[in-house]
Amino acid sequence: MPPGTPLRRTLTGHSAVVNSVAVTPDGKRVVSGAEDYTLKVWDLETRKIVASFKGDGELLACAVAPDGITIVAGEASGRLHFLRLENSNAFGSECNG
């Protein structure tokens, strides 16, 4: 691959349209929010889901704080969820709000 060419990954796991994507500050994980009411955290190296959160409605927006473990997810209703990854060093399996 020529220098400067971005790496591309296909991550499979949502059952509806993905509305938002955010990358953690270390570039190792990606967060995605979708119309299937779920927010998923992916390990980019393994391409596996390492955490998941189910909201009450479609998730339209997501962002990761500079600490790399705090996530904000916005629903279509206007509700915001402030989540923290537990056991983030070991890639825990749940996002807790």
C-alpha cells in the first residue's frame, strides 16, 4: 500500500443503518451508533465488538472523550447517555451508564 493510503476496515454487527462513528484517542477502538438502538465499541485490530449498549431509541450521535473511556451517545428523542467502558484495559464487555 502506498504511503499515506488510509487503512479501511469493514465491521459487521449492526442490524440497521449506522448513523455515527467516533474513534478513541489512541486509534485502537471505534464507537458506532445505529438505528438498531445500539452503540457498539469495536477493537480495530481484531474487528470484534468489545462492548455494547442498548438505548431506548435510535442512536444518532456518539463521541469519545479525551480519556478514551467516556462515551456520549445521543438518541433521536434528544436523550443523552454518558457511558464509561469498564475494564477498558482488558476490553470489558459492557458499557455502563
